[in-house]
Amino acid sequence: MSISKKKPDTYYESIIKNGFSRRDFMKFTAFMAAYLGYETSAIGQISEALKTTPRLPIIWEHYQECTCCSESFIRTDHPIVADIILDKVSLDYTLTLMAASGHQAEAAKKATMEKYKGEYILCVEGSVPMGEDGIYCCVAGKTALQQLQEAAAGAKAIIAWGSCASSGCVQSAKPNPTNATPIHKIITDKPIIRVPGCPPIGEVMAGVIVHVIAFGKLPELDRQGRPKAFYAKRVHDSCYRRPYFDAGLFVEEFDDEAAKKGHCLYKVGCKGPVTYNSCGSIKWNNGVSYPIQSGHGCFGCSEDNFWDNGPIYERLTNVPGFGIEANADKVGMVAAGVVAGAAAGHAIASTMSKRKEHKERVDSGKDVEKQVD
Amino acid sequence: MTTISHEYKRVFVWEVPVRIFHWVNFLALFALIATGILIGNPPALMSGAEATNQYWFGINRFIHFAAGYIFTLNLVYRVFWSFMGNKYANWKVFFPFSKKRRKNMGHVLKSDILLQNPKNSDFSNISVGHNAVASFSYLVFFILVLAQIATGFALYADNATWWFPKLFAWVVPLFGGDALVRLVHHILMWFVIIFSIVHVYLVFYHDWLEGRGEVSSMFGGFKFVRKERVDTKKDLND
């Protein structure tokens, strides 16, 4: 356990000890600077920081989640990314990957929390069930809520990994039986970085951590607490199929000619136009592909409440309160039809009710007509 | 000779800026709704064509955004004019706060919406500019389109470089995401359509029944009002 060491290694030292060359290290820093959207001068800054900064103590908590965030993380496309964070960042506590277990593991966490009070980064994967006093998720005899509050108390900052921790994801979809709650609704007195996605892109996760390490502060966040470097653009706006959208060439069904030609998936429910993420530029699995490139519309997994945002394979969202099949256009057309019908009814009724008044005016008009010539 | 003498006086009601506003507003709304429906559900017009030679959906969206700007600036211009124009264009017209306006509202609801025939006709009930129900409906319409402007520019803000659309960037976090903002924008469009149906119908209704130039007033600016009404000197807006 790294916490037992007197002076922890810097990132650079641990990378070199791990058998990587300095060249690999420089490639990695260049790589990260590019992802974070910095200019080339930042490469030196990042590499300098990684050479001099002692490894950052990290506690990585797992609550209501599927571990897909961790899975995504260890598949980042540069080996050092995984190594630096998982082997070499002093990841002092993570249920899935640490060697220790049981009381030993809990003791390690407690020791880190005490030794690095106010310094460690708390990474949270998963939402916290608030229903029934939180008994739906217990770790080491404590509820997730208790665990979170204890760990958050001494944390420098919190990273909410994935949609579970940043918006609740599938377990908070209606009717949310366990009252699954994202982290920022529970902890309000700590800086929180939300890194949504189901899972988030591995490079995005690495980029966030490298930023914290290299610059000693949180990356610039948008209004919703997400790092701007990765969540400032819609998937739609960086999509390689965008020219088909602008040309008005759309897939109508998944097996039609347009689908084979790779046209825009807008009409089969792609959520790219309403989803903020870097999938279009960074892509997945070493930049191999991403959902749209594989012929499936974007799911919108990094958006809040994406499970409740209507049907996956339809363009129009369902209108709440109007049944399953009622979309905005159907409801609107019926409403407009009813109003037009009411106007027609009013017109007919007025010819009867206002008969006298109207006739009077017509008659007086006819009288005047007679006077003319 | 007729037994009833209907003497009318010609009143200048809608000034040129009001009429310009009205027709720019109509054209912008027409463009916004037409292009908006296409954006919401694009038809498969060009499915056989090559993308290289096509840009119709991009142009469609451009028209939507341009019309949105025109619509917004036009509305700003109308708000400005509500402080500069005549009493029929004044901002006070749109708020049913005075007793006279509420009385007129009751009258219009009873006589024109529920089609009752009041026994004693009161000349002060004849409205010269907007009647109280109509002007209130424009206040509701104003709030409705403010919401459209806010949600529309909020969706547009992320790709914009100008500060104006970015003023509305806070709307997206308020709703939690683009998806809901988009849905609200879409649903409110139908309210605008419904407003337009009712508005056009009631203009025709008043023109048919009263014969005072309701329809043509938005072209020429004049309405015709009974002499007795002018003599009562009890205007809604006084």
C-alpha cells in the first residue's frame, strides 16, 4: 500500500520504474495535452508537473453501478494512461481493482482519509440510493450514503464518474424505486466534476485526472459541472455523418438503402443533436469507432435522465400525460383540429345567434345601395 | 330611407410601425413554423441524391435561424413602439388592470365568444383598438413567444459566436438538457399555431358581424366607429 511509504514517487518516477521509456512518457503528455485542447506549450507544463508532483491519493468508491466506467477507463488507448492511474496513481481504495479485501481494504481507506485529509480526490462511480435509509446499497456494513459522506468530508474534490454518479442513470429512471440520487445532490460543499456517459470515454476520464494532477486544479467546467474540454459540443456537431444531415439525406429504417450508404440517423432517433460528448472526435476503443459510425443512433447516454427522454428509435419525444404513442405533433395536430372545429362551430352558431344584428346591418347597407344611382 | 341611421367616423388606429410589425411578425412566424416542422420531421425528399449536391436541410435550418432573429428583433421593435406609439399601441393596452378593461372583457366574452345578445346596447362597449380580450390574448402570446425565443436561442447558443444567443445559455441547465428544451420548443409551436387559428378566425368574425373594417385596418390603419361611440368619449385607453 502506497500510504505506508514515507515519500510517494512522482508520476514520472513510477512510470520509468514500470519500464516505460522517457519517449513513451513524452508521447503520453503530448497525447493528453491534445485531448485537453491545450496548445503545444502545455506539453512541457504537463510533463514537468508529472515529474515533480507526488502521486495523488485517490479513493475510488463504487455504489449503484455496473463498473462500466472502470472498464472504459482501463481501455484508454495509451497504455500509460491505464498504468499511471490504476497502477501508479496511488489508488488507495477501489473495490474492484485493489488487492486487499475485507477489513484490510477498509483499513487502507481509513488510513488514506486520515493521512491525506483535504488532499485526496474522491472518485465516485454509481449513484447513491436514498430510499429506505439507503439499505439498497451497503458496503462494509455501511450504506452508500454513509460511505459517501465519510469519504467526501476530507476530499479535496470529487469526480462523479459516469451517468450514475452525475445524473442517476438507469436506476434513477422512473419510477426510481431506490430513490437513486446523483452525487451533486448529496454533497454540496465540495467541488464536483461531473463526467457523464454510460460509460464516459476512457480518454476523457484520463484527461480529467491528468488535468487535476498537472495543473493542481479542476478543469474548466460548464454550467452543468462538466469539463468544457470534452462536453462543450454536441455529438451531432462533430459527427462525420453531419454532411448527410445538412443535405437532408436521412435513414428512414435501419435496413434501407440510406442506412447502407451511411446517411444521417436523425429520423431513426439519433440523440446526437441533443447530446454533449466527445464521441464524434475522440471515439471509442482506441479511436476505432463510436455508435453512429457503427450504424446505430446516439443513445444520449451522457445527458441527464436519458432513460426517460422518450423512445430511443424515434425522433419526436413522447409528450408526458398523453399516453405512450402520443408525440408532440400528434397531440398538436389534434389540438389544432379541435380549435379549428370550435372556430367553425362558433362561426355557424354566430350566424344564428347574431342573425338579427347582422341582418340589420345588411339591410341598412342595402338601403344605402339603393340610394346610389 | 332607413329607419336606423348608422353614421360612422373613420379613426386612425394602427400606425405604420404597428402595421409593419404585424406583417413582419406574420411572415417570420410563417417561416419559423414551416421550417420548424421540417426540422422536427424532415420528409424523405432527396433520398436518391448525392450529398455533395445537396444542402436543402442546412438552408432550411438557416431560414429558421434567420427568421428567429428577425422575429426577435421585430418583437423588440414592437415593445419599443409600445412606449412611443398612439394609445392603441401603448403597452397599457395589453394589461387588463383597469375597471373599464375588465368590464369590456366581460362584454366581449359574453357577446362575441358566448354569442349572447345583450338587450341594452351600450356604445361604450364598442372597442376602437384591440378589445380587452384580444389585447390580453396578445399578452399571453407575448409570453409564449418569449419562451420560444428563450428555448430556441438556448438550443442555438452552443454553436453561436455572438453574445446575444449566449444570453439564453442558462435555459438548458434549467431544463436539465437539450432534449427537454427541444420538446418544450416543439410543443409551444403548436400553441402558436392554435393562437394563429383563433386570431385569424376572430378577425374574420368581427369583420363579418360589425363591418367596421377589422380586416382592412391592418393594411390601411383605419377603423370605422359609430358616431355615438365617438361622442361617448369613453375610450378604453383613456
